[in-house]
Amino acid sequence: MFLKKLRIVSNASRNLKKLTSIWLDKTPFKSLLWRKLSNAGRNDSGRVVVWTKSSLKNKLMHPKINYSMRSKLLGLVTTFKLIPLQNKLVSLTFFASGGISYLPTTDHFKIFNFTYFPTQSPKLKQFLNNPCLFLLVYVQRLSKVSLIELFPGAGIQYARSSGTFARLIKVELSSHTALLQLPSGVRKTFSLYSLASLGSVSLKSKSLLTNTKSGYWRNFGLKPHVRGVARNPVDHPHGGRAKSIKYPRTPWGKTTKYK
């Protein structure tokens, strides 16, 4: 995993770099992938409000990442995969039951290492260096943890970005809760029986990427947002006037200000 400087085509691309990997050219187990569709121009209910042009470039293939791994069986890390546009590193893991899954990786993940989910407190400290998910009740105070879930069964939701980690501050055995300091500095209470992994999330070099190109986020499948007041009245209910301050309207032109 290393940073590669792109070919200079303009002044904006002089410092542009990208993450590359030897595992990037191959995509094993296509059955574990899903096609992400673009949600541009749709509201929360899925109804098309604003029509935009779409292309197959935005319908990217992403692997299904298992954020709620609670398998008690032994697993084997066989290879890694770099998601190019999201800049995430996942590991392809085979379990003793025959199951296959993509797991988020930390600094402790290595090829041909074993993963497991201990149901009891680990007795040997050398087992703590193996890539596995623990319960917060087994983690020592002031330790670096990542890939945390809020309560049992909720799935990993916190400290899962590349290079991030949280810090275990306090453990309350009476209330079965733990106080963690998140990467943003906010302190939040978690359940002692939630999943967590030791160390920080892999791919720390992601923070070295710089946005020096106007189309940087277009490569991530994101489109530029145009304000409704800057459009024509045929394109948006807020468009068509010289002043930018307008009261809200429905898609059919009815006012919603005094309702």
C-alpha cells in the first residue's frame, strides 16, 4: 500500500496523489459485491424530484463489508482488497464453517492470521495482538480501540474510518457501560458488551491525500449541488427571480410559508 503521484496535466494536479495496492487489479468473489446506484435527484421516499443525467461510472462496484461479525468460529485472513474511491482496506476472511466475508481491517491484521471472537477474557497477552473483535469489558483502560458498536447487535458505527481510533476512558461495572473518547474528541457512553477491536483502523496514509483538483469528488461518485434559487422556474420551484431570498414552495408551485 503506497501513495502514487499522478501525471501532471495542469497546475491543479501537481500535488495530486492516489492510493494504490497490489490487490487492486483483482476482485475475488463477485458474489460478495453489490452495485451501488446513484440517489441523485430523489427525496427520502425515493420519488424523483430533480431529473439529472446519470452514467454507469457512478454505479460503482463495492464489496459487502461485514460490520457485525459475531462468529465464534475460527477465521483465516487470506487477502486484502482496497476500495479505490472510498479508500478503505478490507480483508477477505474464510471461516471454519465455510463462510466467506469481507471484514474491516486494523493495524493488527496480517495475511494468514487467525480471527476469532472470544466469549471469555483472554488469558495470554500475545492473543491480544491477533486481529479479532473483543467485548469492551475485556479491553484495558486507556487502550486504543476502533470499529465500535453502540450496543450489542447494532453493528459497527463508530471509529471505522481509515486511520481513526477511540480511547477507553472509564468503565462503570455497576451500570455496565464504558466511556470512550471518539476521534472527534466527543466522549460517549457505550455498552460493555459491544464489539470493539484493538488498535487503529488501517490505511493511515489516507490523511496524506490532498484535494487539489476541481473534479476530486466526482471520482467518488458525488455530483455538484446547484442551488434552487439559481435555476429557472421550469427546473425548480425556487427559481426564476432576481432576488435570492424566496419563501419555500412545493414542487407544484404552492407556497408553504404560512402553513
